[in-house]
Amino acid sequence: MLRIVAPTLFALACAACAAPATPTDLVGRYVQARVNATDAPAWRALVGDWTHEYRADGHLIVQQIGGMHIETRYRIDGDILTLDDIGGSGSCRPLGVDVGSARYRVHFIAGGVRFEALRDECMGRRTGMTIHPWLRVP
């Protein structure tokens, strides 16, 4: 029994040690399940449908369908995503430099990504990034 269990446990442990993410792993377009009022976002303007487009040149375009848009620079080192807002109608940049930037841990999941806030003082962005997983679309 131990001979069967030990290799299985080792394989499971190694699966958790997957190679760190690279910028190209994140490149693409993602959608989020609709943010509803029942999700209780602190900022009601977050209610709606959202897309993220991570471009290979380090730009992230965030769009609320029929609403806000945000242009952001991004960098990914291992599993750490760093964001720095450039501008747009929903940008956190006007709230201050520290609020305009953020750091998240990226968790790649089946069909998309989930973000864990490490540092983000912009409550609207923090809620929008973490309230639901983001699913990759073609």
C-alpha cells in the first residue's frame, strides 16, 4: 500500500509546483461573470459585465460593457501581477499614485484566472478583480 501511495502523493505535490506564470500565459481576452447588486460591491458602478484584454505589449484594457474603461500597464513576475493605471473613465489614478497601482497573485484555473489581492487601495478595482474568476475567451 505504501508503495502505491507514496508515488501518488509525490506526483500531487509536484503538480502544485508548476512552473511560474510568464507574461504570455496571461495574454488574451477574459470575461467575468456578471457583477450583480447581490454580490454587494462597495461601489454600485461595478454592477455589469466586464472584460479584460491583456496585450503582449504590457497593456491591459479593462472594459465595462456599455460603461467605464480603464487602460493599465501590467507586468507579471512569477505569479505576481503588478498593475499601474494609465487612465480612463474608471481609472484609480486620479485618486493618487499609490491607489493607481496594485499587486495581485495570479491563480491559473481551468479555463481562466482568479486574482488574490496582495496590495490594492482602490476598492473598486480590488472588488472587480476578485469578486468572480475571469474566464478566457477566444
